[in-house]
Amino acid sequence: MKFSANLGFLWTDRSLPDAIRAAKEAGFDAVECHWPYDTPATETLAALHETGLQLLGLNTRRGDVAGGENGLAALPDRTTDARAAIDEAIAYANNLECKAVHVMAGFVSGGDAHATFVGNLNYACAQAAANGITILIEPLNKYDAPGYFLSTTNQALEIIKEVGAPNLKLMFDCYHVQLMEGDLSHKLSDLLPKIGHIQFASVPDRGPPESGEVNFEHIFDVIASLGYSAPLGAEYKPQAPTDETLDWLRLRQSRLLPH
């Protein structure tokens, strides 16, 4: 089983290139990030080539964060800005040899928001397809992101079906899905053909996957049994220096070593 370090939460005390190097040293197989745009792409790409790690994914910009925005793609009055953010993310991903972009919906609800999101996803998928990039959408839980447009896997699947693009996939974050729906084992099995990336963190504290209400040793085994071989994204919030929170990774790696 392979793991990806989400550098939006891990090693945030370092520059993005140095965080990539730290992930390699810690034994991760890949990296992913949230919003890498403040770092020159050449510096990030150099660190990726130096370490041999692949950047699995990045997010579109959130918009006016100080004003409370958390994505633009479902906001009916922000289509121009949403598509500019999509273009930027795809171009940045292309420069970094990254094959997935998470399009963030934003805080909004209603039929107009749905139609806007579908329209912008159609645009994103068309632009991304020319570059061999997958577009991801991710339901967020109502506790961390109250009012976020996309909140359940069923809603996401309906949108994926409506858009109908082969490069539109579900980002299945076990943390968000457990809080909103539960039944992770069955959902992973049922939704696997629609899943483009899997992430995890303990529930409910969003820490490393070694405490809380989800037995991740079991979940990891379920994912492996389904034949899913892509790296799983460690998107948790360390309450200590990141290197001190990696016992779960060392344990999992030790299980895979020949005895």
C-alpha cells in the first residue's frame, strides 16, 4: 500500500520544496497539496524530480478567503473568476506533471448553484482532458465547512452522472464521509469505479489515523482488498511536529516488509 503526504497540513513549517523533501525522507510514495501557487513552479518541480515523488493533486483557488469564500465553481455570480481559477490550476498542474485538480465549489446552495457548478465542471473537464488531467470534486462535512455546496457522496455522484465526462471523479475523503454518512467499507466498495483519489484522517479530531472512531488498519485492508493501488492521501492535522506523528506510517510499512 502506498501513501501520499498532503502538504497542505503536513510540514507546513517548511517551504513547499523542503516539505516535498521531508515527505521523501519520511517514506511517503507521493505528495499532494492545497494551493501551491505562491511557490514558483520551477522550484516545486525541481524538488519533485530530485526526490522522484509525483504530485498527485492540487486545488483551485478558494477566492476571497478573508471574505469567507471557500471555492468559486458553484457561485452563480463568479463564473468568470471560477473559470480563471480552473485555468490557473490546470496550467500549474501541467507544469508540475500533476494529473488531478480538485475544483472547489464554495459556500452556496440552490438550483442556480447546481447549474453553475455543472457548467463550470463541464468547462473544467474539457480543458483538463486536453492535458490528460482528472477533475476531482469532494464532499465536505457540515462541521468543518457548514454551508459548503457539496456535502454527500450521493450529491457528488449525481453531478458526476449529469456532467458525464470520463475525467470527472470523486475525491473520497474518509474523514468527511465518515462524519456525514459513515459505512466506509461498503461505500468504498460500491463507489470505487467513481473514485479518483482517497484521503484519510482520524475521526472526529482529524489527526493521524491511529485513534478515534475509525479503525484505519481495517479500512486500509479493505482498500487493498479492492485492488486500489494508487497512493492514499494523508490529510490530517498534526498536533506535534509532523515527523513525530508518523508512527502509523512506520507500522504500516513494517507490515509490508518480508519476515
